Amino acid sequence: MALSTTDLGTGGSGMAKTIAPGNHTLKINSIELEDFRFIEGAKHLILHVETEPIEGFEGFWIDKDDESQGRYDGQIGRIKASQYAFADGETKSGIKIQRDRSILIFLQNLCNTLGINEWFREQDGKHETVEDFVNAFSKSAEYKGKFLEFCVAGKEYESKSGYTNYDMWLPKAENKKYAMAEVEAGKVMTYEEAKHLKKIEVKDVKGFGDDDSLFNPNKTSSDFSLD
């Protein structure tokens, strides 16, 4: 197989084409629901985001199959609305959790932060499923081009190519500071690596070759919680 020298993940001057956990000013390009395979019916809400334009930067193609659309002007990222998937269930203290209601509450808060509450109110009774609602938001809500301040948390993982990548999400609000807010409103929490980043655990090599764990992966996941 021939080696490819395009889209290796860095922009001009070695700058990464994707964001990492931290404080960022970002706009949302689209939003979608994604199945969480470990729990039936559970969903992640994904925000596809982009930084402000960077001078001299060469971002990823917007559509690699249609280069006429050009490249992104800034770094891009894929952020989960929460570290844990949205799902129906019950907390340890007996509080009932409704997946669709939780997703709608997040979108209501997002609309409030973006200043597009009227769009949210107009959707009342228009959609049969939460999937339909999210699709409508992505296609018709007036969020395009609006920048917000974000605090992005995440965990490191090693890609198939051996590089460190990030699974990213919005951390929970605390002390009246939030994961997203209007630019310069002073309401976004400050990113702290010790609190907001889970680093790859470095382990000593204890064996090679026929490790049974390679063929019997652990099916549990910390990617879901009702706490």
C-alpha cells in the first residue's frame, strides 16, 4: 500500500488540525446523536466544533470527497455533551432519569446560551422523536457562526498510528461556572489538567504474544453513569 502524505493531522507550522482538552472559543458546525453500543437505547449527543480562523493555517478538508468546499479555517473537534451517555434509568438514590428529557434540557440550555430561545419554543409539539428534534436543530436552528467560550475535558487514547488522541466532553458545572458560556461573560470554568484530563496510564510490559486479554476484551465501560 502506497504511503499517503496528505491530511496527516497538522496544519501550518506543525499546529494540530484538531483541538485538545482546554479552554477554547468555538462555534458549532453541526450536532448529532450517536448510539452508545454498550447500553441499548443510550445516546451520546455530539457537538462538531471549530475554532476561530487561524492565519496561515491549513485545516482539514470540509468534505474530503468534494474539495471544492475548501478547508476549515480553524481547528476542529468532536465533543460529547456529557462524559456519560444519555439513557433511561434510575440513580442509586432512586431518581428516575429520562433520556429524551435530559437531551432536551441540554439543548434548551444551549439555545439559551446562544440566544436562540425562540427557536426552541417554536419546536413544541413538532417532533415525534428526540432524533427528529436533534436533526431539526442541526438543520434549522440559528447557531451557525455564533462563537461561545468552552471548557473541554477529555481522556487520552492511543490511535492505531500510535499518536495520542482525545475523547472529549463538556464537564459538569460547578461553583456557578459552566462548560460553555457567552464570550467574555466570565462564566466559563478554567481548565485544570489534573481535574479535566484523564491521561493514558503508562504500564510496564509484562508479556508478549499470547495474552488472553487480547481475545477476551472487557465488555464493561465507564462511558455511562446515572450518578
